[in-house]
Amino acid sequence: MLVAAIAAGLLATPATAQSVRVLGEHNAWSAYATAESEGRICFVLSRPTATEPASSGSGGAYFYITRRPAQAIRSEINLVAGYQFAAGSVARLSVGGQGFELYTEGDAAWLADPGEAGAAVQAIRAGSSMVIEGTAASGETVRQRFSLSGATAATTDINGAC
């Protein structure tokens, strides 16, 4: 499965790569588990349902929520945007009426305040759609929309496995 191969590449270096096991496929979200020398890792991922402008080259975009129990990480939020962010820019994750700031580096973004991870995951589980807005290196604003259909079931899978 292409998604599992991408996920395995994201999570591990060649020296620590392990097999990735599918925990469940839930509409727009998938749940996975793997193990590294530091312990078990579980994560969910989803791809954008729409990107504006379409020419932003974001075909390789993925949104992740990762659990790393051995490092006491319950909900690490990460976006691989599929485009390069403008240097020093901040992205914004919006779900319903809630917004969360993401710091960016290269083509990736993470929750700026890890202390907001629980609230962000709760909003994702309760919402119907999510938008992440960032500034590309070209200066254009890119909006990626994600369906949240299946997010609750997928996060329940990883909560049970990790």
C-alpha cells in the first residue's frame, strides 16, 4: 500500500525501519502502528480533499496525529504540506470555531504549542472539516481542506493500540 510506504518512510530511518501495520481504514482517515527501538508508535493520517489554489503542487500532502508512549507523546500533530512554506511563516489549523497555530519548516508544520494538542485532537474528533492555511515560499496563500469523517474511529484505533 502506497500510504503505508509513505508512512514508514516518514517515521523511521533505514536503520530503525520496521513494518507498519494497518489498524483500520475509516473514511478519510487511516490508523497505523509500528515499532522502533524507542518503542511502539501509532498514528493516523489523512489527505486533503481540496487544495486552493490547485496549482500549489500539494499532491503529496498528509496530516498526521502520532502517539509515542515511550516518549510520553500522546498527540503530536504534524502536516506534510506537499509544498515549501515561506521561511519563518506560521500556518493556521482551523476546526469549527477553533484555531491553532502551526510552526513551519521546509514542507512541514507542527502544532506551535504542544500543550494545545489535546484540545486540537478533541476539535478534530468533534468536527466535520478542517482547514490548514499556510504561506508558500512563492508568497501565495494555500488552503488545504480535510474531511474529518473517520477521524474519531481512527484516533480510537491508535488510543487502543498505543
